[in-house]
Amino acid sequence: MEKQIDLTVNNNEFNFTVELGDFHSFINEMGDNNKVQPAYAFVTRTIKHDQKDQLIKLINDNPGLELELAGALVTEYKPKVSVIVGKPKAAASK
């Protein structure tokens, strides 16, 4: 699944193309003590090529921005699904 996602940051529009492999890599790379590097890699891997330098400068000038962008991309990329956890049914008596 490929999805085009446009995000506006400080009145600048950035265009991203997120594919399933990008999404899976981001999720797999993220760990308890490793969030910034995977987020940075995710947003710089999916940004439109000619906007990459502008985005990197913006990230460098705004600590934590890569985390916000990655979160926004994941929110827009993931399909909306409803998951309900139910209690297990009691086993039938013999």
C-alpha cells in the first residue's frame, strides 16, 4: 500500500510517499531507547527528494520535529480499524 501524504509545517508544505516497507521499517527499528533515529530515518526516507534538504534544516532547527512528523505520517498512513477486546466465553460444563 502506497499513500501520498502532505504535511504543512510552519506554512511550508512537504510531500511524502509512504509505502508499507517504510512503515514496517519504522515500527521495527523503534525501541524503548531508540525513537529519534528511526523517526528521522522514516521522514527523510519518505520525503519528496527535492524537499529533503529543506526538511533536514527544519528538523535541525526544531528539536523533536522528526517525532511529530513521524507520528503524523503514521496516523495518516494506517487504515482506521476498530479493535474490541472481549472477555473469553466460559468453557461449557461437562
